[in-house]
Amino acid sequence: MDIKLIVTDLDRTLLRSDKTVSPYTAEVLSRCRARGVKVVFATARPGNRVELLGIADLADMVIINNGAAVYKRGESVTEFGIEPHIVKELVGRFTAHYDGLKIWVVYSDIAYTNCDISEYWEGSIHSGLEELPDLLADKICIKAGGEMYREVCDLLPQKLYAQLIRDPLIFIESKLASKWNSIRLLADKRGIETTEIAAFGDDSNDIEMLLNCGVGVAVANALDEVKSAADYICGSNDDDGVARWLEENVL
């Protein structure tokens, strides 16, 4: 395959269950880059959480916070966020409308929250939503599932969208902030056609990039709807599925 750009999700896709990358996978990514193929990680994690994994050097760039920003060697290249007044208005509206709602707002590697989010968030935590900063927010997160998803979508202004993630969680972001939009911008800047991109993922927020990239690959442990959207299914994250597919089809 004539692949010039590889984009892969991290958790449950490239990362094994113990949050590591095997020596074999690291070697395959390095061999791809040595051939001139760009490698991009696309994750819902903040930038500093990727660096703490010790794998940032395996990629040319990292799309973080589900597409809210693109980083290269720790430097912000592009950022898409939700304006401060919209964040405060939505948080006030949601908490007033839904009694006991568990909600948090992400700013880079800091989360402002009204609940315990330790199972979802590894960055810094600010308890309380009363004094949200006057900064662009990467995303608003709500701990809720499909029963609330459509209602949340109906409450959003046109410039925002919501995604239902498997945990279940609802992510609210700028329409410019998506893994696919960041991939498209990166590819355009480098003269790479979408047909020359291979994307790997496991969750619902990966479906758009799997559908729009030239080749979409779901890992064996992906959600059924992700597998349905993919062109190929590779081995699981714990079986080095991404690397084995790359070695067979790209290298």
C-alpha cells in the first residue's frame, strides 16, 4: 500500500492493557518513519499524559484531547477550543437542568470538576466549577450515556458537537476539534492525500477518521460499530495488532 501517513489512537489501540508499547511495536513504527512515513498519535489524552507514557518520541506529532490541539515536541501547533463564555453558559445550563449531573471541563492538562474523575483523568484536578478560567476549553465531559446524549445535542450551539464514548461518557467540543479535522489539516500542510493515510482505532470517536482516511483499520477489541466502519480488522491491542498490520501491509 502507498501509505505516507499513519494515524493511530492510543488507549486500547496502540497501547497494551498495561499502557505500554511493546519493543516490537516501537521497532515497527521506527522502521515506518525511516522509510519516510509520518506517524501521528491521535488520543483523548492531554499532551503531558502522552509524554509520561514515554512514547512521544515514536511519533512525528500528537493530536491530543480528542482533536482539540496538535502538538509537536511539546509545542502547540494548532488549537481548537470552546470560548470561555460558552463554557460557563453550558455548565450552568446543564447543572441546573440535570440534578446531580457529573461534569468536568478540560483545559490542556487541568480539569475543573464537580465529581471524582480519577478513573478517567490522569492530569491535574481543580475541585469545583464556580471559578472556571477565562481560557479556551478543550472539551466539556459529562458522565452519562445514550439516554442523555440526544438531549445534550439539542442544547448545544451550532459551533459545538457532542460525541458518545464507550465508558459511557459524552464529550462536547468545537466542531473544529476532532481527530479527523486535525488529521486533514496536517495532511494538507504536507501535501498528503487522504488516500495515502492509514488510521487505526477502537472507539466511537475514531469512526470519523477510519471512514475518511484512505484505509481504516479497527483492532480486534474495538466496538462493533467501529469494526463495521473499518476496511480491515487487525489483531488486538495486546497482540500488537497495529504493528503486525503495518509490517504486513506497509513495510
